[in-house]
Amino acid sequence: MQFIEVPREEYDAFVESHPLCNVLQSSAWAEVKGWGHSLTGLRDDTGALVAAGLVLKRHLPLGMSFWYMPHGPILDFEGPYLEVYLRELRAFAKKNRAVAVRIDPFVPVRKAPLAELPEHYDPRARHIGRRIESAGFKHLGFVKGLHESLQPRFMPVTLRPAELADAVPASAGAAPAAQPGIPAVAAYQATLPKKSRTLANNARNRFVEVTSGGADVLDEFLSVIEQTEEEKGIRLRSREYYEKILAAYGDDAKVYLATLDVDSAIATYTARRDADSAELAATPANAKKKRNRLQDAIASAAKNIAELEESGQRGRVTLAGVLMVRFGTSAEMLYAGTNRHFGNIPAQHLMWVVALGEGFASGLESVSLGGVDGSLTDSLMQFKSRFNPEIVEKIGEFQANISPLGRLVSYYLSRR
């Protein structure tokens, strides 16, 4: 056995081909975070790489550092190399003056659709946890809060539906069809629950368009991120951070935007209202069903016109945005925002349908929708549940304290 620092190309090839492949363990993630880092690995006696892990290093005074491994390490947790790799990782950390090493193994204690989550934890996962502890790492608990750990323990993950085998790529936001070989977005939408399909169609019927880009649409993306920050009283990331993601991942990082041409929508609603009003005037009083339908259509158009005019915005407006980053056959929905002036239009829902549909058509097998609170009942979970995810409850973080300062750093991180 040999513990090594792995060349970047070999490291990424190993992680990309592994069942636990994820964006946060790609080498490019170190460029995004801007910390020090090491691409660690373990070779077996034949020289083959059997374990790997991206370690991020937060530098501390006096040449010390705190090490963190998000969603890692990458290895067969039920195989024979787990303890060997972790003990070597601790020794490597000590040699490099780390005060502690925290890992975030992607080991589910529960994994199933929300309605089917088992009551009890998987005994195999609990056994893996004991093996990790035997290598000198302390379990930091089965926390439930979204911010009680460096990475959330609860993650909705959407898997590629089997029905998409015959789907083909299509323009973003294309109208649904219903036959084999249909456009990817329509094929994906067809696999969703009725309410989800209705919301997506509602957004289309209200003239929402979905497009994607990179650095060229960053300003539009940031406009809705900033509104989300203001509404929720939080601070997400700086412009520089998003620029780093787009630069590090290139074409594998996409910004999806849901937009609306307000002036065009008002004009269309107005034309419909006027045409329906003229038809209503020509409709005899005894044609009650037709008159009721026309009256409902006129009222709906008038309501939509009033809402758009009251928004005070004109021209093409960005309603929602999401940043999706892929690595191998997995992807992460990293950051998302919405325009608070148009909350009654389900633009964000259509945008996610388009992003996921195009992603699965391009070869993705799974997409993490981002962390949620362990109660699994809040509004964020309700939104993400519309995309048929499995709920992955990870085993949680483990930490090996190399020096007494490790406990102090851990306390600081828990209080921030």
C-alpha cells in the first residue's frame, strides 16, 4: 500500500469513474474555494489507485491548518482499504501541521423517496461509521439543521428516469410532446407528478422563457441572487466566487435563467382580452357556458395585466436563475434565486424542469438539488420534492483532532 498525492489528471479520472463521483470532490473545486489543497490517494500493491480524496486546507496562524474533505473520501466504504486510507490521511495531516481533519463521507444511513424513507438507519452504514471511528475519527453526530455541519446531511437527489432512454435534446422550454424520441425537456416533464407538470405548463402559458449561458449572463443571475439575499436576510457569495466557478468548470457550469418580456406579455393579454370582450358582446344571452368561459378569460387576462403593470418593471425581466455544475455523470444545483416581484409566476419551477431535462439528456445520471433541513417539511423541501428526488440522509461528518487546537477550531466552526 502507498499513500500518495495524486496527479490531477489521474485523480479526476478516478473520481469521475467512481459510483460516488461528485462535484465537491473534483479537483476544480479547490480552485473555486481558494484554500490550499491536496489530491490524496491510496495505491494497492499492484499500483492501482483504490481511494482518493480532495482535502481543502484552511490556513491558520503559525503555519498550521484545518483540513476538510467535502463529500469524501472516494472509495469503496465496504471494502478493505477504508481504515488504511484514513490512518494514512491522519499521518499525512500530522506531518503537514494540520490541527484537525474533518471528512464528510457520502454514506447514506437512509435513502429513499420522501414517502418511503425507512424509520431505522441502515445497519451497514452504522458499521461503516464504527470502522471510521476505529481509524481515529470521531463522529460529530446525526445533526438535522441545515447549518449544523459544514455540508448539510440531508440532500434531495434526482436520478435519471428510465423513461428518458429515447429522449433527444431540444431547445430550452420546448412545449411537451408524448412519444418516444420526443425532446428531452418534454420527456423529463412527463415523468413528474401532475402538479409539477401543471406548474411548468402554467409558466409557459404565461410566456416564461428559459435560456442558459455562462459568464455572459452572470449579471442577470446575480440580480435575482441579490433579491433572494435581501428577502431572506442572508449573504450567499460574491461575484468573484461565481466567476471562479464558471472559470474552473467551463462548459460544465451552466447558468439557467427564466425570463419574461413584460411588454410583450401585456400586449398579448390585452389583445386576448379585447378579442374575448368583442366575442362576448356578440354571444347571445342563452349561451351561458360560452359566456361564462369568455368572462373567466377576460377576468384572467385583466388580472395578469394588472399584476404585470403593478410590478413596475418593463422589457425583458429575469424571474429566476440557477447555477448547475456537472462533473462526470453527476451534477449539483449550487445556487438559485428568484425575482420577488413575480412570485405568483412559477418560473423557477419551469427553469428547473428545463435544466434537469437537458442535463439528463446530456448523460447525467444524478443531480443533487442541494441541502435541506432535516425536518423535511419546510418550503425548500416542498419545492424540491416536485422533481421526484430520493432523500439521501448522510451518516454525517467525522473529525480527527491532530492537536488540542483541533477542538477549538471545531468549536469555532460550530458557532459561526
